[in-house]
Amino acid sequence: MGKRNAVRLTEPLVRDRGTLRPASWDEALERATTGLQAAIDKRGPRTFGLFSCSKATNEVNYLAQKFTRTVIGCNNIDSCNRT
């Protein structure tokens, strides 16, 4: 699909029994939080990893590493800024 034919999402979608449906932001964020917490509870915080982009601003990359380290509780964060 080319850029001219691309469809942009305007609301969050959640999956129910294999089918995506529109949802509120509160429901989508609650599901994301529940899913992350379930994975951490089952296998520990090292089950999570975040890959950040070197083209993002320093502020965005700082927030990404801060989230990974303080909220999730692991150091599994990397970016593609090695040259």
C-alpha cells in the first residue's frame, strides 16, 4: 500500500477473540498495562526490552530509558546509534 492509499488510525483498537475493534483510550491503556504487568509477573522484568531510535530527540530517548529502568525495572534498552 503506497503512502497515498495508506489509512491512518484515529482511535485505539483492541483485540477481542481475534478481531480488532475500536476502544476508548482508557480501555486500550488498561489492556496494555495489564499485558505488560502479566508478562513481568510471569517471567520477571527481564522479559521486557525496548528498542529506541537514534533519530528521536534526546528527550524521547531519555524518557524511553527512564520508563524501562524505573517503571519496568530492567536495563534492556538499546538504540541504533552506534556507528
